[in-house]
Amino acid sequence: MSACAPLAVVGGGDSAVEEATHLTKYGSKVYLIVRRDKLRASKVMAHRAFTNPKIEILWNRIPVAAKGNGRLLETIVLKSTIPGEEATEIDLPVNGFFYAIGHKPNVDWLKVADAQADGAKYQVETDQDGYVVVPPGTTQTSVEGVFACGDVADKKYRQAITAAGSGCAAALDCERWLEAQE
């Protein structure tokens, strides 16, 4: 990525605006590509995007391709999301491309094979967003001897260092639980 190159961020929520704002330090311009005609970001975060002269919002667009010279990204192809205009594509020259479109915890492996009588979709309790429920300050789940940590249980921070720390906590909790079983 060359210095002061245009960059692009896909998303319309707080994470996308935060990422775009941060990237203005590194790019000549940051395109915020939003698939709708409005941001899902909070009012405060939306205000930051609207008032930052280095952020340009491209409404009703989604990325469909990335093009480069075999070594570096040169453009991304954006398609319209407006009904009837789906064939409308533009090439946007950028040298960096980032996704900030939310997070889905990787808990599909915990799905139950068949529907249970109580309607549970997963073998452990999850919240409405699919995160494993753990009491604050613990790694315990709704199933004795099963512990959760990192991105599947932490919807607030979801970052590598907190995941590593909670992984260590889960290992210690598991070790204590196993010792208590002897």
C-alpha cells in the first residue's frame, strides 16, 4: 500500500465508521461503502463519518470484485444495491480494502442435530446474537464442564489479546473442574 493512497471500508455500523476514521491517518481518502441508504452506526459515530473531510460515503453499493496487477490491489468493483440498477458497476481506485460488517461468532459446531423439545438450537445457552452465554467474570457455560472464551463469548471486545486472556482463564477453569472430578 503506497503512502497516502485511497482506501475502502465496507460496512455501515459503528465498527466500520471507527475503522474508516482510524484509516484516515494512513490514506489520502477513505471510502465507506454502505449497502443501504443510511448508516446503522450510532448518531455520534455517524456524525464522525459525515464531518470527516477524508471520508466519502458511497451509498447503496456492495463490492463484487477486487482487481490488481498481481502484486497490489488497484481497484474494487462496486455494484448498486438499488432494485433495477444492479447491473450498474463502478471501478473504484483504492490500494487498501477492509471489511467491518459485523461479527458472527463461530458456534455452528455447537448446533444440536435435531430440534430439542425446549427449542434450543445449540448444546449450550446462547444469546439472540449467537454468543455463548457466560456469567460475568467467568468462562462457565450452561453445561457443567464446558467453558467458553474469546470471540464466541465476548461480544464487546472480540480482539485477539482478550481472546488469548479468556482462553487462559477457560483453561484454568477447566483444569480446576477436572481436578474436582477426581
